[in-house]
Amino acid sequence: MLMADTMAIFFVILGLLLAFPGLWLLCRGLWPNIVAGSADRCRKGLIKPILIGTPLSAGVIVFAIVVAKLPGGVGAIVSAAIICAFAMVSNAGVAGFATCIGERLASPIDATRPWKATLRGGVILELSYLLPVLGWFVILPLSIIIGCGAAALSLMNLSRLRASAASGSVGGAEVSGLGA
């Protein structure tokens, strides 16, 4: 392997490690209710998000592969759009998971800057991704599955709250999950 190849791999990994916390903070800023619901779901335990996220993740991946085989370039474009949408939803859940990790390692500054818990948990989660084999093939995919399941459960809970608000059960609370 040439030095240029090694540098390319190093900088791709470094770029991803810099981008993930930014993406998780973006999700926290854009969809605070989904991230808060995902963090709440992760606080209650990780088994249910894993059990919900595994078939959802597998289904999305299989669906994207099937769509990618459609004739013409349309299949590849639609497949890429499906994967991007899945990545955003899953990373909103991973932002909740990172927030849960960061809150368990509490700091006095969290009272004035609650986003610091997401950043702290995200850095810790990312450092665990760097572990050879365990981080690459267990922790990273498992965190995406947990994120997918936690976000799905959070979205289902928010839709139930929205239905309750429409029927008049919840008094004027903002329950859209989209920050609107």
C-alpha cells in the first residue's frame, strides 16, 4: 500500500469522525422532540430499540438494494435517496443515544448548555467506533440499529401525542417532533 493510499484512508476516517458529532447536533437542533424521545427511549433500556431497529434497518437495506436494480439510472438515484433518508432518521436516534450516554456522564455545565451532553456522548461513542473489529463491526452497526429503533419508537410516540392533541386530550403542547 502506498503512502497516498494510507493518507486517503486516514483522512476519510478523520472526516467521518468530525462529521458525526456535527450531524448529531444538527439533528438535535432540527428535530429536538425526536432526539429527546430517542434519548428517553434509550434511558429506559436498549433491548426494545434493538428489537425494533434490526428488522427496520434490514428492511430498508434490502428495499434499497431491490430499488437500485431498477433499469436506468433512476433506481440508483432513488436507492441513494432511500439510504440518505434512513441515515437521517437513524442518526436522529443515534443523537438521542449519544445524549443518553452524555447525560450519564453529567457535568455541571449541562444546566446552561444541554447540547454539551450530546457532544460529550457523541465523542465517547465515536471513540468506541475506533476500536479494531469490535468498534467497526459491532458497536457502529449496533448504534445505527439502536438509533433506528429509538427514532421509530419516538416517532410513533409523537404521532400518538399528535393524535391525542387533535382529539383535545393534550392542551396546546407542541408535539410535531419537527420543531414546528
